[in-house]
Amino acid sequence: MKREKEKEKGVAVTSPVSGEDSDDKQRPSFPSVRFSSRNASSKYDFVKVKVWLGDNADHYYVLSRFLLSRMLTVTKIPNHVAIKIALELKKLLTDNSLLDVSQSDLEVNLFKLMERRGYGEEYINRYKMMTRFHHQRVPLVILVCGTACVGKSTIATQLAQRLNLPNVLQTDMVYELLRTSTDAPLASTPVWARDFSSSEELITEFCRECRVVRKGLAGDLKKAMKDGKPIIIEGIHLDPSIYLVDDDNKSPSGVHSENKEINPAFMTLDDNATAQIKDIHVGSSDESNGGSRILSSDEGVSADQVDVVSNSMASMGLTESIPEHKVASLRELETDKTTISRAKSGPKPIIVPIVLKMAEFDHKALLEEWISARTFNDKCPDLDNEKLIANLKTIQDYLCSFTSQGLTVVNVSATTFPQTLDWLHGYLLQCIEQGIKENVTPVAPS
């Protein structure tokens, strides 16, 4: 029969749920999620269900409970419920001898099970949206910026788990790799642990090091753009001025007269979080982009970005303009061939920069404890803890100064961490949704 012949020609493909090869073994990608040995496996795992793709059903993948549960978690369904839904689906298909099923039939049964557990239209739409996101291979770059001890690594790791994103890069590691293996002018002592004659000089050096690290990230970013793989970059060496550039005019868009910050602690977070986010999101005045930044095909660091950094430094009261050597360094990057780029026919990447900030009293207490445990005294004997903290505060003020250019600043607190994580989860889903719309619906010329 035709269907049987088509199946014989079928080849295993990667799962559209995650974009990675699927199997029935639980992968150790998320070590913080542990399951008991009794619940980790099931007799249904020994039965393979082929899910056929395409109009002619000539490709298939083997259904994986683990990957399916990860995809359900992305939609904000609690992890333990997602695991149960995935098992129920496998049981349903196996008990009814549906070992060969189309993708559409699979989703019909899945959505029924979701609705039965109270996760209806809103969650189903998120599932469909994320499926389109993976199918279209839209590049996604999430930048988690901030100074020391604000929870960058923890937030980045937790978001990677929630959104099923396998790639997390740390700028600290890139910095050390460049410092020890290349002739890049990078010091062993962190920039905030050095003595500078002025705050302007500190920010100038910080921006320079960020550009060096940016070049070190070029290979990973280029691969992410080419393959359409999402990536999270976290660390202190992330200068927002490198990324906050409008697609059309190469300059920051949606400049507001006031700076805004998000404090998830004062928000009501429930199943309607996405709708609430639309009302309070921080970003461009063009609400159609959901606060995300779309980079152009030939984007580097344009001359307009010199003004961006200059204005941000001026708003901090540091300087009226950027020194000439800084201007020259920025303009050198205009001809850098290793900047983020995309093919003209490819999807526009979604860039979501986020700065984490903590209340001054709490942050200072954490910094004092952290600094006392590190050995900076032999490298910078003239700097006491107050000076180190002051340097970090200067860098933090610089990072937060870009809120008027579309950057989102999120206040982090140990007591409200779950709410903050939940808000960020919903916010990133919104950015992805708006990014997909940008790729599907062409922007009308003004």
C-alpha cells in the first residue's frame, strides 16, 4: 500500500519539539531536575511510537516522553504536571495501538489531555507558538547583564531549563580564555578591582573589554545565527550599546524621556501573566516588537553607537563626550567581519538584553561577603572594599542607563526570586512571539 511504502522510505529526523535528536532516554541536560527511580521510567518507554511528518508522511521521529515534557514546561505548565501529561499521551497511543501517528493527530490528543488538566487555550497557543519558533529556526540571543552577585548565572541557568535552551555562555570564561591564549590586551585583575582616576576612565575601560569579549563571542554568535539555535549569554562583560541598535536606522529606537524598571515583586503573577506583561513591558515605543531587538544583516557597531554610549555616560554625570581613542575603537568595529549577521533570506534574529539589579543594601552585603572571600589584596593593595563596591556601582549605573533605549532592568531579590523567574519566563515568551510575527509579517515602509 502507498502508506506502507512511504513508511519504508521514512528516515528518522530530529524532533520538532526541541530541535534535537529524540530518544526515550532521559538526558542529563538539566541536573537540577531529579526524578525518583520509580517514576523515571515506565513500561511504555519500551514501546516506540513513530510520529510522521509532512504531507506525504515520508519522515518521522520517535516520540520521547522526556522531550515532550520539556516542551510542555516551556509553555509554563509545572514540570510535574508536564511529566504526567507526557506519560498519559504515551499510554493513550500505546493502549490504542496507535504506534504510527501523524504530527497533527498527536497534537489533537495532546491538547485534549492538556485541557483535561486545566491547561487550555492559552497554553495550547504557547505550544503552537514555540513549535513554529523551532521549525522556523529563528535565532534567539538572550543577554543576561549585571554586576557581581546579582544572580546572573542562576537566572540564566533557570531560564535555560524553563525554556529548554541548551546553550549558556559565560563571558567570564570567554574573558579568561582570551586573556590566556591570545594577545588580547586583557588584565588578570577584574576591571572593577583596579584603580582609576575617574568614573569616566573606569567605564571607558569596561566598554573596551566588553568589545574584546564581543569579538571572542563572534564564532558562537555566528553559528547561532546560521543554524537558528537559541543561546543565552550571561556575565558582567556585556555592554548593551553593542546590541541596542534599531534595524532600520542603526540607532536606538523608542527613546523615552523616563527610565523604567520592572519589579516583579509588585506584580500579580498567574496564568494570565502574558497579558499583564503586554501592559508593563519595557522596550521600544513600537509595541509590536515586545521589547526585543532585531539586528540587521550587516550590523556591527555603528558610529551612532558612539552617541549612545556618550549619552548614557552623560546621563550618569560622568562626561559630556567620549574620548577620541574610545571613538576610534568603536568605529574600528564597523568593519569587523565577525559581527552578528544573517543571510538576507534568513529569519531575523531576536535579541533580548536584560539587566539584573538588586537593592543597594542587599547587594552591598552580598558584595562584602563575596569580596572578602576572594584574593584581590595582593593585586590591588590600594583599593579597599568601599572602593571596589563603588566601582561596581558605577558599572551598574552605566548598564541601567540604557533603559531609555529599550533595555529591560529587572529587580532581583532573594525573597521574590520565584516571582522574578516566572515573570522573565513570560516576558521571554512574549519576545519570542513578537519576533516570530516580525519574521512573518513584513514591516510596511514609513
